[in-house]
Amino acid sequence: MSPQTVDPHAALLTIIDNDPCPTTFTVNDNGDASDVNQGDGLCATSGGACTLRAAIEEANALTACGTIDINFSITGAITLTGQLVVSHDVNVNGPGVNQLTISGNNASRVFNISSGKTVTISNLTVSGGKVTGANKGGGVLNSGTLTLTNVTVNGNNSDSLGGGIFSSGNLTVTNSVVSGNTGKNGGGGIEQNGLGVALLTSSTVSGNNAPNGGGAGVENSGGTFTITNVTVSGNSSFNTGGGIYNGGTLSLLNSTVSGNVSKDDGGGMEDDNTATIVNSTITNNHADNDDSAGGTGGGIKLGGNPITLHNTIVAGNFRGTGSTRDDVSGALDISSASNLIGDGTGMSGISNGSNGNQVGTIASPIDPLLAALMDNGGPTFTHGLLYNSPAVDAGDDCVFTNTCSPSLGSALTTDQRGLSRKADGDLVSGAHVDIGAYERQATESRPVPLGSNVHVDLNDVRIAFPTVSGARPDDGAANAVAPAVAGPSVSITVIPVPGDAPPTSFAAFDVTPSSAFYTAPVDVCFYLPSITPKATFDNL
């Protein structure tokens, strides 16, 4: 056989594998056994199954990053006998937050992400993690770069910091829920510690506890933390910052802080460094929740640099167990603009009328006219703006075009729900940005299931008739009867309000009870018959 001749002018074909994570392991068993031969490239326990632990052990031995897919047939719980240490770049994909829980069995941490490693975890629940003593991060300990997407972190516990998540690296949490966790000394839900960068987006942080510390929902102890389209609610701390404590650099954008409590300062939030709050709603929070006269700032307590607020509602917050209003304690930056502060007692830096700010007093507080915290669409609960709220169309449009001074860095074109940030919510003055996390739209809708009773509080809404689609013709008509809590029913009268309805609809109406015996709120009740698959009430 003659030797092969190579043409030096011939093209050289090189095949390049662009997949950064070329190896995938598929978990097919919900046990917790280890890999029988770690590093051989095969995920297999002694019984031949591929458990999550075995898959992580094999992925840790790869030269390139690896992907771990948990089979959709793996449901219920994977109960661990010890923490899962991820010491390589790994992507873990679960079957769904309601399908699979990775449980520490209240005996160990769930995930431990090593320093310098890049890890993503998605579509699963982390629960039952527990660490004692000085150990941090009951559910997740992150020293690398961690991304959580569509993950629920629930029911984890740390005797130190970070009941749900403790991060000293970089952390991104998106479309997730962090709830019911306990960090005894702080950061019940999330503790960002050190100089890392944290991003929390389109998520809920609720019902977390810090019984000996602060920042029950979120504690930022020195890093840069950006919170966008998030609801922080129902968290409780012993010290400062029932919802949020900031000791670093914080940006709170398009977010709701509601129903949090602290025994000390800052029921909703305490800032001891640098913070910017834009188009957010901070309401119904309590400082000094044990009524010991030891705390102020039911909404916000400011102990560091003056913070900047833009288009933000801080109203209806309290201190003590009674009804003493306490919205902001401390100094706001003088550039703060277009905010609604229910009661400015204890606050400095801005005043009523300055830079478009609305600031109430102890004698004449401003009611933002918020609806209850509820599902108004989007990934998180929000407080809707009632049609006559002073926050409607009262914000600064600069956020929509990123022309504010100082610069916000990027435009806010949608509200917390993901709806347009610039809408004509009052149907009168044209489209303008609202104050707060919620942008009232020109047409507000409330879909309801079949066979439902719909209750509408009088003096809280405006109804444009006909607004009920899919129901019987007589549903929602004038002179509807509203059942009273006690005593006889109340007749309801609709009164036209010219020029207040969309041009494509009939006239708008204010709904008021005809009997002085009852005072608002009184419910107007519409019944949707069972033959109706769904009805939508518009202009509520």
C-alpha cells in the first residue's frame, strides 16, 4: 500500500462542541445512595440506580460542567441523609416545585455550593434543611455563584444566619418562593453576607422568622442587593427590619413590603447604609410589635445615609400594638420625588408639595386607598389602587423613560404584575405613572369562577354598566340588593358620573347605599349561575 499524500491546500475541517455542559446525568430514583464508583462517568449506585446524590458526585468529578435532569417520574420527596455538596459547575433541573421536594429531614442542610463554582437549580422545592450552632444556611449555603429559578425554599432552619438561604457569593433568585424559614440570628428567609451581588426578581418572601435577630425576610449585610417585582410579607423579626434589613447597597424596585413586624425598629424595612426605593408600596407594617416603646419606623427606619424614594407609597404603617401611625423614621434624600407618605411625623428631607411629594400629618394623614394584598395577576400578590386613590396618575413619568435625576439605571416600563407602567388609571388626565408598585389600568378586570358570589365594597369602586359578561341579563343591574351583615337588606342605587367612563362603554356609576342605617363598606353581591363558565367584571 502506497503512502497517503496530503494536499497542503486542502481545507481543514474541525468539529467543535459548543455545549458548555456536554455531559448529562438523569436521576431515575428518589433514594439517597452514593455512586458506587465516583468519577467513572456513570451515575450508578450499587443497585444500578441514579440518585440525585450519585449524579452530583459524578458531576463533581467532570472536567467541564455537567447537567443533572431529574426524571419526571421522580415525585414526592428525596429525603437526604446529609447535605448535598456541589463542588463543580452543575445545572440541576427538577420536574416542578409541586412535584419534588429535596428534604434535609430536619437533620441536615440540603445544598452546599462550593466557592468559585457556578450552579443553577430549577423546578423543585428545598425543605426541611437544618443546621445548628454557628453553621449558616439551613436550606442552602452558597459560597459560589448560584441561580435559583422556579424554586420554593420552605421550612428550613438555622441556629445562626440564613434559615432559607445564606449566600456569601453571588445569588440570583427568580420566580421563586422563600417562605416559612427561620434564621435565629437574622436573615430568616435570605441572608446575603459579604460583598457579593444578589438579585431577587418576581418572587415572594413571606412568613419567615428571625427570633433573635433582624431582617426576617431579607437581610443584606454588606453586598449589593437588587429586589425587583417582589412581595415581602408576613415576616417577623426580634430586632430590626421585620421585612428587610439593609447594611449594604439596596435597590427596591416595583415591589411590595406589607404586613411585616419587628419588635424593634423598622417593621417593614431598616436601612443602615445606602438604599434607593422606586415605585414600591410599603404598608401595614409594625415596629415595636411587643409594645415596649423600643422601636420606631413602622414602615421604614433610617439609620444610615438618607435614602432616595421615587414614586413610592409609605402609608398605613404603625408602631406598637395599637393604631399609632409611624411611616418613616429618619431622613430621606432631598431629591426624593413624587412619593405618598401617609404621615410624615418623624421624617425629614421632604415635605408636602416638594418635588411632587404628598406628605400627610398626624392630624391629617393621607390614605392611599389601597385594596387588600391579593392576587391581582402576575407572579406575586399586590395591593391594588382603588379608582379614587391619590396615587393614581400622580407619579413621575421619568421612570418610564429612565430620565429621572439621579438616574435609576434602567427604565421601569411595567408594574410589579408585568402590566404597562404608564396607564390612564383615572380615565381623566391621560396616561401617567402611578405611585406605588401597582399601576391601575384604564380597564381593571376581576375574573371569577363559575357559581361564585362576587362582593364589591361600596365607596371603594366605580362600576361602569354593563360590565358583567357571561352572566344573566339581570345580574349587576341598578337597584341590586346587597345582603347586610345584620338586619334588613340595603337597596343600592347607581348614580351616573358623566365623563368618567371609557369612551367605548356606557356611563360610569358611583354605587352608594340608600339607607343611612348602614355605612360603607357594604357589599354589592352578584351571583353567577352555575351555567356560566366564567364572568369578568371590568372597571372595578
